[in-house]
Amino acid sequence: MKTRIFRLYTDDLGGSWLKTTKTFLEKTIGHDWRKVFTCFSYEYRNYVYLDSDGDVTRFLNWCKAAGVNPVVRHYAHVPRSAIRRYEPLSPLTPSRKVPLHD
């Protein structure tokens, strides 16, 4: 089993998020990985910050099922994390959205 380290960011407002990449999620879960997580997680460029209230547990279970031993390291504790200003994780990327019909 391969070990991979993930960073967990927290702030004084009670939020915490685990950082991973979209590339790793697609490789580990598949191209529909967005369906696994909630809009309480965030995304910025190629990074996804998974909400600790449920998405992190799902993610860690997927890692283990894929043969990855996830190690979580608490990395930062700040008054108000910049992660809160990132885009909420959307269920579909703009290129995959289904057009609306009349």
C-alpha cells in the first residue's frame, strides 16, 4: 500500500479542509468524482479542499479502497482561512454541463 500525505487546514471559525488535487481525485475515484462530494468543499485551480464534516471521511475511504494509505497532517491554523473565498465545489465542470432545454 502506497502512503500519501495530505494537509488539513483549519481556521478559528471552526472550518477545516483537506487539500488534494483534481488529478488525484480523477485517478482514484474516476471522472465522476464530483458526485461523491458536497458543495461545502471548495476548489481553486487544480486543488480541491474537502470539507471535514463528511467529505474527508468519504475521501479517506476511497483512498484506502484504491490502495493508498492516507496520512493527514495538520498544516495551518489561521484566524480566517482564504479557502472560504474559493469557489464551492460544483457537481459538474462547465465543459460537462448539460444544456437546458425549453
